[in-house]
Amino acid sequence: MHTVLFYIILLIIVCDFIGDQWLGMLNLRALSTGIPPELRHVYNAEEYARSQEYTRIRTRFSQTESVLVFVLMVCMLCFNGFAWLNDLVCRWSGNEIVRCLLFFGMLDLLFNVISLPFEIYNTFVIEAGFGFNRTSPRTFVSDKIKNMLLEWLFGGLLLGLMTWFYGLTNRFFWIYALAGITLFSLFITVFYTTLIVPLFNRLEPLADGPVKDAISDFARRTGFDFHSLRVIDGSKRSSKGNAFFSGLGKRKSIVLYDTLINDLDIPHIIAVLGHEIGHYRMKHIRKSFIIACCSNALMLFLLSLCLKSPAFSQALQVNEPNFHIGLLSFGLLYSPVSTITGLFSNIQSRRAEFQADAFAAEACGNSDDLKDALCRLSAQSLTNLTPHPLYVFVNYSHPTLLQRVQALQNAKARESQ
């Protein structure tokens, strides 16, 4: 049985790799020399050619990195690398929780070391070459260290709890693990802006003035209560603009990137915020959270069933079953299910984006402001205007710019009839 599982895992890894490479090539072939008529105002000919070159370079770069990760995974499987690492951590400690933390901590460190040259090249060569990067080497190193420490802190906490729950309850550990993951997700949602963001960026209250007055007035008109309105120094790392909300209930916060404020006019900023408010008013955040909980419940329940079989550990050449090897083996085997749930999640997300766009257009009383804002932000990010439909279906959580513009134009045409 364990031999069959080994070959299934290997097949899954190979199919994932081939599928990703194929989708990337499809997307490159879909690059069109002509700008869609609805988007001719987004780029001039020179900017459009530059956006296509940006897509080509980033796609090929991503494909190169995925080749290295694929080769590493196949070598770890075929040459018993996971079994060797398991033997190592078992010699270091007899505590199952410590073993689990050491095992996944060392794997994470390995993949971080391998990905580091790619991250450096992407930041200081590709992004800098197209004028996006504003990250200094010092900030890059600081961010990397902080990210790893947070991964180990929060990831270690969740892994440790899961291992402890499994040793304590065994059969029903998935229920306790689900409760722990759900509570942790709620904690991060509520306190992300106050605890996590300040570790990386400076957050300041939005200064009094026309922008703040317009946002406050729009929030009142749409019935959106927020706890704070802040500006984040996104220009510290990139020239790309963004905005996001965080928190729940009375602790909702609006966070604007300084680049967004500098690059967009007030009506465009309001339209972008109207889109985000639309997500809250239409309960998209709550629905996404419920879907994520259901997905986690399915995964953890299946994990609890699979951990009972020693074949899952033996598939990775570990004769004596343990939690961390069983968890890794299950994670590799679960990849096709994760892909399917990811596709469903992307479909729901794209539908929610259309609905939030429609809300913003109605709330602003003018769909042109949102349309113009989307086009300006896309132009500043050198967005690919002609991605392949299949690539969009698999990888995009948002509709394409063309789809969003067409939807807004159609809604405006229906209203004028």
C-alpha cells in the first residue's frame, strides 16, 4: 500500500509541475499585439509593449523557480530526504511536539534559503528594472527576518497545538485543531492592523483635509462605521497603490497606501473604498470565512482518518509512523483536493468582486470613477490586459480588468435604458 501511495505522491507533484508550466506558456501565447477596444486609453503603444515584457519576464522567472523547487521535491522523495530529516530530529528529541517543530522548521528554512536568491533577483532586478521597487537592502533583510520569525512563531504555535491535540485526543483531534485554527484566524483578522502591520510599516492617522472629509462623508452615506482611518507608507517598498480594510465589528479600520492617495484623485479614491465597503455590506468577508472554515474542516477530518494508517508515513520511507511525517504525506496527497477547493474559492471571489464593483458604482452614483480608478491602478502596475481564459480560471481571484470594465459599462447601459 505504501508503495502505491509513494507513486501517487510522485505523480501528483509531476502533474502539478507540468500543469503550472503549461498554464504559464498558454498565458504567454495569449499576449496580444492589439489592445482591447475598451482599454485603449489604459496604455499607449510603448507602455503596452512594456506591460507585455513585464508579464513575459515575470512568468519565465516564476517558471524557472518552480523547476528548481520541483527538482528538489523529487530528489527529497526519491532519495529518502524526508526520512533522513525525520531520523535526524528523532535523534535530537524524544518529544513528539519538539520533533514536529524541528522537522517543519528545518524544511521551511531549506526552502527559504533556496528561494532567497529568487526573491533578491525579483526585488532588485525585475521590480527595480520596471521602476516598481523602492525597497532598500536593509529593509529587505529586515522584512525577511521578521517574516521568518512570524512564520515560526505562529506556524509553530499552530503545529504544536495540532500535535498536542493529536496526542491527547487522537480520534477527535481534528475538531480541536479546527477550533484552534478558527480562533487564530479571527485573532489575526481583528488585530492584524494593530499588531502585525506596525512591525513592517509606519501607520499614521489620515490628516485632516479634503480626502478625509470625503471618505468620512461617503462612509456615513453608505452606513459604514469604522474605528480608524490610517495611511500606510507603502511607498517604502513599492510604487504600486492599494487599500484594505481589517478588523471586525466596531474595530474595522480603513488603511490607505500613501501611493494610492498620491496617484488617484478624490473621486477615484472614494470609488476604490466603495468597492471595499461593498464587500462588507454584502457580507463577502463573512461568507469567505465560513467557506474557509468548511474547507479546513474537510481537510482536518480527512487528515484524522489518514493518520490512522501507517502507510502514509511509510510512503515517505519512515517505518515507524509519527504525526509530522503523516501530516506531510497527507499534505502532498491532498494537493488535488486543495486545487479543486481553490478553484471554487476563486470562482466565488471573482463573483464577489463583480458584486462589490456594482455596489461601488451605485453608491458613488457614477461607474466611470471606479472604471477610471481600476484602469489607472492597472496601468501603474503594468497589468496584463489579455491573460488566457484558462489561466484566469485557475489562478485569478479577481476578474480581469477587461471583464470588470465591460461589466461596469453594461450596468451603465442598462441604467440608461
